[in-house]
Amino acid sequence: MAAMNLPDWGKAEAFDNVSGQVAIVGIGEADHSKASGRTTHDIAEQAIARAIADAGLKPGDVDGIMFGPGVGDQFDEKLYRERFGVEHELWVSHQGGGVVWAATAPYHAARAIREGKATTIVNVFSVAWATQRGSMTGGPGQFHAQEQFKANLEVPFGWFPQPVYFSTIARRHMGQYGTTPEQLGAIAVSARRHANRHPGAVMREKPLPLEEYLAKPMLADPLRVEDCCLISDGGAAYVMTSIERARDLPHTPAVVAGVGGGRTDSPYWSQQGDFTATPQVFSAPGAFAMAGVTPADVDILTLYDPFTIVTLMQIEDMGFCAKGEGGAFCEDQGLDFDGGALPTNTHGGMLSHAYVLGISHVVEVVHQLRGTAPNQVTDAEIGIYGGYSGHRASTLVLRRDR
Amino acid sequence: MKHPGFPLPDTSWEPTRGFWEGAAASELRIPRCDACGSLNWYPPPACRHCGGEALTWRAVSGRGQLFSWSHVTRALFKEYASKAPYIPGIVVLDEDPRVRLVTLLVDCNPEGLVVDEPVECVFRPLSFSEIEGEVIAPMFRPIQGG
Ligand SMILES: [Zn+2]
């Protein structure tokens, strides 16, 4: 891979070239909902069953499972055998699940398949945070309150939890680059419009015109509730296999063309080298290089979007526009599936589709490449998922098989 | 002293003890590398710039620039309810803008704040209605006519 000039406040992950070796052949989403009383295991089982059926396979065909044990109570290989009534051993990887891993799981799957450890691998992620919300002290912010530097240098000053971090980032971005509330609003409005037209979205019946967005009260100025992701119950899964095998299955394969990862040197938002950038700066170039594409080749983009400002910064940091011009780009060029220069989060993202931490973003890209998305981008061939978790980012480039 | 609990700091936790001791003495103190003189924040086990392992808490001027802030009108966690509205923010120090302190902005109208405007440190008591204990904390305010 060509040497790339990256800034000094983070690093790219070193990934072998796995381009073209595996494909996503099956996708399944569990029902997305507000508090539902379901467990993460029930949700995951539904998503996996749908993904396997979509691939034209049987539960017995799956011989590898990927999940992320660090987030909640995740479905694992033991549950897979119990719930799907299979006896065989499974190859197991904890490098799976949602967030950044929803993009990098195919990398680890490609290596396992190449090394003969498995032939057909499912990656799954589910949450029941809407159901669990009442019993969670601090909610998704709890983890941050327990970290000692945050607890002793940030929390006492009220700099906690996530809406405060990201409103501070958004304010700085506004001061540095002239980003406006209307530009952040353009991101929220486009995501909502996509969700309104998507049968699986939580925010299907709730339109959000820009005037209405601007009239909403601030949650943590300059962010409104509409700039923040949902809390919902749901999950998704996808099935991967070798490209040769993929071509014998019912759907057009979504070929894994490129994978990248990156991280910042500091795990603290407040201390990150470039406060108004994401580690996509380090992740995206490697993924684009592995895939042999440039941002101009991308037909459909999905981005981990806990807040509108994170969508905006990732668009800049992946090179779709110059740094600082993300606001104008989103407002003027547009993110809509029909007529936007860069169709983005065409299912509605975590802002309006479902809060399943990015795994539905990958499902959406596969739909787009197959031509089966509710908000279909005409003739989509190259699609991207950008994962983000503060000090880490990841990038997955998928290509419609020829 | 026993840690009074969230959201008050544990002033006895070793890596940040010097910061809170300084605040109690109305001084803003930051770890400085004995070898190369660099300020280091957050407090590291060794200097980020030269690797030197001897760091000493040193008082700084308390002057800096307003890097960014958030204006919270309704508390985002219940312990902060009695403080709302509040303006958590980040200040960079005049001595070295790589030092970014998380703080509370005080004595100001949030509508009038400007990114990068000059600010100065003031020491104020920090306590929460349902939680026993109080600390003196470094907060910042715009320098009038700065
Ligand atoms: Zn040093």
C-alpha cells in the first residue's frame, strides 16, 4: 500500500489485503422498536434466523460466529447451538458485533475463511437498551462516569455525558469553520426523511422539516434532541462466505473490497489531538486504498451517527470534502438518496432508523448494492460503512459483484 | 479523605491529587516535566514529550482561551439538577495551548461567549445538594475587555 501522510495524533491499523476474497451473502434485521420487553438474545436470534434464510442457507451451514462481548449481553456460540438446534463446533471471534466492529468483522472473517477455520460466518449485534433504560444508572453514559480521569477531571464540571461532549465539539467546529445550526439540521432532516420512507425504521411516522428542527429546544446548546441518536431495541446480523461460494447463493454478493481501521492516541474526547476530527482520518485511506477506489467513486455512504456533528466530521475526514467544509457540503450538495450528491444513511441512521450501533448500516449498504433498498440509490455499485467509537474508527468498502 | 461520590472528584486519587490540592490552595497546578519543562495533561506516568519520569506539579497563571463550551439548560444527570443552567467547557492555557482543561464557565452570559476569547481562572466551592462534601474547583470566566 502506498505510504500515506497521516497527522501525528493517531494511527492507522495495519491490515493485510483481503480485497475481493469474501462477500456478505445474507442480511437480517430484527424488529426495531421502542421498549419491547425483549432480551438481546431473542432479538439476536430473530436477526440471525432472517440473515441465514436471506442467504438461502440453513442454520447447520453456519460454522463461525462473531460478536462483541464487551457491549451488553450478546448472543454467543453456545446460544447459537441451543437456539438453532445444531451440534457442531463453531469458529468463534470476539472481533465482531456493532460500532467499529461492524466494519472490521469482514476482515477477520476473510482471514478465518482463508485459513480454513470456517466457511460461513455470521456477525451479530443486538441491544435492548430501550427496555433496560429504567434500570441502567447513567444509561449509555455509565461507562464514562466510571473511568477515573473522567470522574476526577470532567464529571465534576458537568462535562458528561455524550450530548455534552458532542455539543462542545460542535461548538468548536462552528467557531473554527463557520458551521451553522442549519447545516447540522440538514443532516437530521435528511436522516428523518429516509426513516419516514423506510418500513423498518423507528421514526417512520414522525416527519421533521428544517423549520421544525430549528424551532426545537436545545438539549445541550448547540445540539437539540433531534441531533442525537435514538434509544431503541433491535439488532441485525449478516452472513459472510468466500466469493466463490457467494456466487452460488441467491443474491448478488456484496463483495468486501476494502477494510480500514484507525485510532487516536488519547482515549479522552477532551484531549484528542484534533478536537473537531474523527479517527476516520486514519481509517478511511487504508480502506479506500485496499479497495482501489476514491471518495468520488462512492455511490452510497452509511456512517455511525450518534450525533449529527459526527456524520459531518466523518464526511470531512473520509475526504468527501475539504476539512471544515462538511457543513456547506451537507446543506448544499445534499445527503438524500434521490438527488443528494452523496446519499448518506439512506435508512435513517441511528438518528432516525434504529439505535443498533451501526450493524443496520451495513445491512443498508448491502440492500443498496443489491437494488432492494426502500430508498434505493440508482445503480449503486460502491457502498461504505464508517464506524466510530470516539478514539477508534473503521471503514468498510463493499462492492456489488460484477 | 473518603471519596464522597459521583459527581464530586476523589481528591485523594493519586494521578490527579496535585490538581485538587492546588485548587484548595487557590492555585491552578499542572504536572511539569523536570527534564524538558513541558506541561503534561492529563497527568501521565511519564512526560509525553521526552519520556522523563520526574514530573512536578507547578502553578500556572490561570490565563487562557475559551476553546469551546456547551450550554446545558436542563441537567443531563440528576446530580447536576441544582446547578442548571450550567456551562461546561474547555479552556486552553496561555503557557501551552496543548493543555486543555475541562472546566465550568462562570460569571458570564452564554449568548455572549466567543470561541478563543481570553478567560481567567477563579476558585469556587463545588458541591451538590444530595451529596455530602465540597471541593474548591478551578472555574473560568471571560476577562472583561480582554
Ligand atoms: Zn519532558
